[in-house]
Amino acid sequence: MLKGKYKVKVKSLPKFRSNKQDFATYRNGILTITIHELPPSQNVWKKWHHITLNDETQRWNDLIILLCRTVTNKQFHRPFVKFKFYFPDNGPRDRKNYESWKPLLDGLTRAGIIADDNWKAIGEEPSEVEVDKYNPRTIIEIREG
């Protein structure tokens, strides 16, 4: 390893993984997906190298697809999608920077849960931002409109 001004800084991906298991449930017509991780904000992922962005996109897509397929084969025809983000602290955050990350809806489309993720095909409910110091997570709720 080089010393002095040539030290290499290794950046890790901004994510939080706990020892809790991700899961999905389908009850009373509502598909709820709980992921014990927060998506990167738009300010972060726009600065990533395209390979890092592709890897993280694929990982989130695969995770959402796997969780959806474990609980239901239902396709929502006029879905309403709601995001809930539970952050570990009460710092200032723009919720639109988190919900705008494309893999959150792309995974649902690729899993066959929703037909398309364009603005005409889905109805969006306002996202919620909460604080949970010990259990930061992302919850996606899908219901028929």
C-alpha cells in the first residue's frame, strides 16, 4: 500500500444491513414488502460509477422480485404504491430523493406485481418518513386502486 499523498480511500456503499430478515406479506389485498435497508438518496446514487449503480440496481431488483414471489402471484391492475422510510436519526432528508430511485418500482414490474411503472399506470400515495433508531428500513405497500 502506498503511503503519504497516494493513499487510496475505499468508499463503501451507503447502506444499512441489520441481522433482521427481509420479508413480504399479503393480507387484506395489500402487499407489504419490508427491507431492512434504506435506498440510496438521489444525491448519492447520481455520483456512483455506472458499474456500482448497475450492481446496486440489480441487487435491489432481485431482492424485491424474490420477496414478491414468495407471497403472491397477484398482479395489481391499478395499483397504489406507498413508500415508508424509517431512518436511524432525525436528520433533514428529502423523501423524494429516496422514492425516486428507479429499482424500487422496477423490481415490482419485473416481478409481475404491477404491469408498468409509468405515471398513468400507478397511483402514488404520499411517502412517509419516520425515525426508528434501532430498526431502519424501507416498507413498500401496494394495494389495488
